[in-house]
Amino acid sequence: MKILITGCGMLGYDLCRVLENEELFCLDINEPTFQAPNFQICDITNFEKTYKTITKVNPEIVIHTAAWTDVDGAEKNPADCCKINVLGTRNVALSCQRFDASMVYISSDYVFDGEKKEPYVEFDKANPLSVYGKSKYYGEKTVQQLLNKFFIVRSSWLFGKNGKNFVKTILNLAKEKKILKIVNDQVGCPTYAKDLAAAIKVLLSTGLYGIYHITNSESCSWYDFAKQIVKLSGSSCKVLPTTSEKLNRPARRPKNSVLENFIWELNGFKPLENWRQALKNYIGEE
């Protein structure tokens, strides 16, 4: 298959690894930190450039990972965030229209408000709390309005080798500090980018289009996640619980953003491994 990947960040890196036997093309606004196949610089907010670049490649599938991911920064720069996450997504989707290419749009657990007591399934109503969450949801709606052949993949708490993430941050802080205070009132599903990339590879060969929740199995709080990271690192740093209210960050986060992989498993696909094992695998690779 001829596959084009937008964004050479954390997920883009692992997608290139798991799809290495396919004919790959990569786009990003900056030079990647790894050897991305058939790489071209492209600003997805520029429609003419995006349309020309993508249609020249004429891919069968476009995996759209490029996005504004700074959740707190989006509150201060809502226009810039929406320009990338909404208009950029529109430009990619319109480019897919030309040759009826399938599109994979990477979305987020932040499209939900976190008020539900149980895990969220794909049919639950979205109600994002933050600018970032709204931009990802509007991106979803844009894809649905413009295309018939799409996978919307919602995932959460992503960590991986190429790029900044919570695991790397905790590992670094544990070397510098004796005590870390981490929120214990936000619950979600930590997800290894390598496992998510492998799951997306499975989807690509099916033609079973629609919305999917794909995360590693089981859930935890950020506090529990940090404790496990520190434990696996062998650090003597202590991890103590705190609340979101005390941190007072610019963007509101959903208290419960646990995603049930309902449609994934309903289709007979194997559940992803437990997040603890995924974390162990990741730290072992590092």
C-alpha cells in the first residue's frame, strides 16, 4: 500500500516502524528527528501546498497524526490551535477526496467532559472542556462531513520513544527531585505509541471504517502512573498525590477519560496489552 503520514512526532515515528514494508511518504512542518521515508516539508494549514503535496503522492491511505498537542498552550492561543487541528485537518481531508483515499484521523480522550462514571464508548456524546479538546472534536466532525472512508481513532495518555511525554518527564524529574506531587483525581488509559501504531496497522487492512477507541488495557490515575514509572526506574524518589485544583492549570481536564475499546473488541480484534506491561516494554527499550 502507498501510505502518507502527516506528522513525524511520537506516533509518526512508530507508524514508520510498524509499516516499514509499505510504500511510505511523510510530511511535517519541521525536519524530523529520525529518518522518515520520502520526507517532504509541508505546512498543513496552507491548503494549496497541502493539496498539491498530497495529491502528487496519490496515496491510498493518509494517516493524519500532525496536530497541536500543547493542551495548556491552546488556551492562550486558541486560533493557532484550531488553525492546525481543524483547518489543517480539513485541508488533509480535502486532499483525500481527490483520489478517494482513506483517512485515519488521530483524536483524543479530551473530546469528553469526564463526568461519566463508567468508561466512555464510541457512541457517547462528546462534550470537550478545553480549547484543545474542542479542536480535536471539530477535527472529527470535519473528517466525517468531507469523507466516507475514514477511521477516527481516539486514544489517550500517549507515551513513546520519539518526543516529549509524561513518562520521560517523570523519569527526568525523579533524577532531580526527592518528592514529586502528581494529581490523583484524573483517570485514564496510558497508551504506548508502538502498540497504537500496531493496532492502526491492523485497521488499515480491514475497510471497517468508523470511530474507534484504542488504548492499552486497564486504567489508572496520573499519580498511579507516575508511581509505576518511578518504581520501574529504580529511583528512590517519593510520589505523593495532589489534586487538579491545587495545580490550577490553564486547561480543564476530564476527571474520567477512560476509553472502552468497545468497537475494536466487538470486531474481534485482540485487546491491547496491559498499560503496566506496555510501560515496562517502553522503559526496557529506552
